[in-house]
Amino acid sequence: MENDEMMIHVRFAPDGSVATIGERPSELSTQQWFNLLASSTTDSYETLSGGRALFRLPKQQVEQLKSSAA
């Protein structure tokens, strides 16, 4: 069975801004992509240690969000 969940990793700068984020469409900055994910999803964000976090989302939802950003 194919795993249809994606993990989008986020790294934050010391000032709290988004330094890097996975699966980012080229049309959006790192902060814009983070803001879109955070505002469009619920219960999918997980805070990690060391200025890191991740979103666990269905692959189909990530593709829909990416296409809406285009």
C-alpha cells in the first residue's frame, strides 16, 4: 500500500522567521508558503526541537495547495 502522507520540514531562523521549508512552490517565499500551510490546515503541524517543525499532510492536499499558489 502506498503511503499518501507527506512530511514538510520547516527550519526557523533565530528571529522566528522561516529559513527553509520543503515542497515550496517557486511562486511563494518561504514565509508565504508556511503561512499558507498554517492557515489552510488543522492538526497537521508538529513542533520539534532545535528551531524545527513539520507538517504532516495528505499528498493530495499538498498538491492542491501548490496549485492554488500558482
